[in-house]
Amino acid sequence: MEVVVCRDADEVGRVAGARIAHLVGQRPDPVLGVATGSSPLATYADLARRVREGSLDLRGATAFALDEYVGLPPEHPQSYAATIRRDFAEPVGLDPDRMHVPDGTAANPDEAGRRYDEAIAAAGGIDVQLLGIGANGHIGFNEPSSSLASRTRMKTLTMATREANARFFESVDEVPTHCLTQGLGTIMEARHVVLVATGEAKAEAVAGCVEGPVSTSCPASVLQFHPKVWVVVDEAAASRLRNRAYYDEVLANRPPSQLIAD
Ligand code: GLP
């Protein structure tokens, strides 16, 4: 795992954007895994800037979102289909037909989950997966207790997650109780992973992800088994890392161009 501690959220976005652009920029038809939430917004802004300036072209790209609320149609403004369209697909000029989101209205969600994994495989797999992290260590909507080998499927949201996401709804009661989420096993098949986190509220989850025991209690800790992960965080989100001095030393000894390219 490469742990990059940045000064602030903007720098997190620039570093994560540079990493993603490096990994997919030369490919005519890359496959991106994308996340909703506040954490990746600065990264999307950075990617959109690269597209505007002409150094990145995502017109041939395909993208797969991590998750969707069960019961919200894609037209609902707080559905993840609508959110990822607004935050990512439109700003970077992605072909709307190649922006995939799990079908939260499917009559048979588990069947929809299987189809989603098949669609990812048919696209050739995900080249780089961008992740945020929940305060309880979830990635996608894989709440604590998720199987580390799980596939895309329906999950029950924890009350803590529903409360955290209530800010996008009139009240917590309107936040759906279930979701369809890529599984931890699905996420682990991405060739590269970039996880972004900012703020003190994420510090415990980031420490669990990077340094804690691999455990379903902190689902993001499964990433310790992935050979190509970048964890890009600000000072506050890094504040509980025990080996912080070592990560800084690694960074200090490598020029930024080499850092992005590895
Ligand atoms: C939701 C999403 C996750 C996201 C998390 C954190 O639960 N399903 O993909 O990482 O929220 O969101 P934020 O970045 O807004 O803190």
C-alpha cells in the first residue's frame, strides 16, 4: 500500500487525479470504477480539469459505480445513478450509455447483482477503482460483517450509514434501508485501487484500513491483500496512522513523477 498524506482536500484530489490519469490516460477505452460521496469530488474536479485542458480524454471510457440504493429510481435526485452522472460522468464527458450503475429497482436484486458482475467482466474488468471510505470502514456499501469474498448483492444499511447520508434527504426516515453494492471480492478484482479520505471523522477507518487487522469489522482492511492500492488522505484523516513517519520517509525519497508512475 502506498500511503500519501496531503496538505488538504484539494491536494488529495490532485494526487488521486494524477494517479488515475496516469493509469488510464494512454488507453483508448479504459474501465473506471467510481464512487459517490463527498470524498471523491475533488478527484472528479481534477479529472474534469484534465479533460478540459486536453490532457485526458475519457470519451472512450466505460465506468461502473460501486453501489445504488434499493428502491430509488435513476431519476431520483439522490439516487447514485443521478449523483454519479452529476458529479462525474457529465463533467468528464463520459458517454452516458457507458456509465453503469447497479439497478436499485430490479425485482430480483440478487439477480441484478450477478448481472452487474457479469457486465464488469464483459467490459474486461476495472482498470482503476476509486473509493471513499465510511466512518465505520465500509467501502462501497459493504458494511461491517460483509464477507471479504462477497460479490455484488443486496445489503442492509447500518443506522450509522443512513444517518451519515441523511444530509442528502429530508430526514433519516427517507434514506433507503437497503442497497445493491459491489462486493469486497468484486472490488478486489480491480487492477488498481485509489482510496481517498479527508477529515478527522475518517481517521479511525483509515487506520483500520491501512494498519488494522484484516477483518470484516473494518471492511476496507481487505485492501491490505491488494497489491496495487494508493491511500490518499489529508492530515486529519492520517492522524491515527501509527507508521506515519515511515510513509513520509517513503514519499520524501521518491520524486513525484516516479510516485505517480509506480
Ligand atoms: C457512502 C458510499 C460510499 C462512500 C461513503 C463515504 O456510504 N456508499 O461509497 O465512500 O458514503 O461518503 P463521504 O465521502 O461523503 O464521506
